[in-house]
Amino acid sequence: MHYKPLTLKWRPKVFCELVGQNHILKLIKNSFILKKIQSVYLISGIKGTGKTSLARLIAKGLNCQNGITFYPCQSCENCKESDNNCFIDLIEIDAASYTKIEYIKEILDTIQYAPSKGKYKIYIIDEVHMLSKYSFNALLKILEEPPLHAKFILATTELYKIPETIFSRCIHLNLNPLKKKFIIDRLKNILTLENVYYEEYALDLIAQNSQKSMRNALSLTEKALILGKNKILSSIISDMLGRQELLYAPEQQIAVEMIILRAFLYSKN
């Protein structure tokens, strides 16, 4: 079996695994219960807080074969294919790579066709702020009056770059930067399931240095697991973070430190 990094293996498969975003989950749950499904969702937040994961969870909840649900069954064909990123009615577009209007026109050409297996044909446009002006104008034409069977989920780290004409047609879901407690609790849960020994202070260090991002926390945990030979030790984390800070120190800070060091050496001579 191929090794799967923690960031992929523990990507949320159900809504309750998306930690620290209760305000968003409550809104989605109620909208699903009331069957008040929006045509366009706009998800914003810093990197690593779960924007793409949330988009995929919404898509899975809308197309589960048991009907629209906040609790996808995880066992039907639609749910399984969604988890494996091969569900035919879920179209994901990386706007950072496909900024040109031609790709939006491709959506225009296919959007009128009914979904093949699910209730909805769902388009996830990641890093949507990267679209060109002309692409945004073409997208606007779709969003003004999309077919009932089509839903759009837009994701961005730079909300201020989204044109007002697009923003006004979306329901906005803003993901919070994660508090330390949520990151630590999630790591504890994952490491327990992975049967990995960990020190409490080590998890505290990881959370402190994760930049409030679950993905960053899992990446740091992955490094620590390798260095600690499948143990999460505070001594390993401290050493690892010390070296990382040196590696990524701003050039200005390094320059200042070099001047101080040079002055010190000069005074000794």
C-alpha cells in the first residue's frame, strides 16, 4: 500500500472533522435541513483552514444517494467516488492554473447538460481570485442565472480581489484562523488513531508554530514523526523549529545580525 501523507490521509471526510468552524457548519446544516440550497457559495480564509475540504463536503452532502444531507452515508457510490475525487458530476477547476476566459467558456458549453449521477452538477473553482477580468465577466453571466441543477463553490485566500458583482451573488462562508485548542485536539485525535506516542508539550509547540493552519500543523507533525522515528517529542520539535526559523529568517534580520557579529569580532581585534 502506498504511503499517504497526513495532510491527505486526514483530510476531513465528514463535516464534524472540520474543526474550529462551528458557525459555518451550523449554517450549512440548517440550509440542508430546510432545503434552502444556494446557487453560489464563496468560501474564504487563510491557507490550510479547510476551504477546499469544505467545498468537497458541501458537494458530497448535496449528491449523496440518500438525498441532501449534512451526514453523507459514506457508503453509496456517489460518496465513495467523491472521496476518491472521481465523481463525474463534481468538476474542480484551479483558477491559479486556468485563468484564461477559454476555460470559463468551457463551463458555459457544458453547464446546460443535466448531471449524470447526482442531483446536482457542482463546480468548485479554487483560488478564484486568480481569474482574469474577462474570465470574471464570463463567470458573472453564468452566476446571474445558473440552471437549477448547477451549483458553484468558489474558494479564495484573497477576498478583496473578488469583484463586487460576483460577491453580491454568493453566500459568503468565511473560515476562521484556527485557535490553538482546536489544532491540539485534532492532532490528539489523529495521533491516537495512528497509534503514535506524543508529548503534550510537543503538540503545544506544533500548534503555536502552525500559523493557525491545520494543514501546517499536520505538515510539522509529519516531519516530527520522521525525525522522532514515529514519536512526537518536544525535543525534536524544538530542534526542528529552531532550524526552520533560521532557514526562513527575513533577509533584513540576517543582515542586522551579521552587522552585530562583525562589530563584535572587530571589537575583539
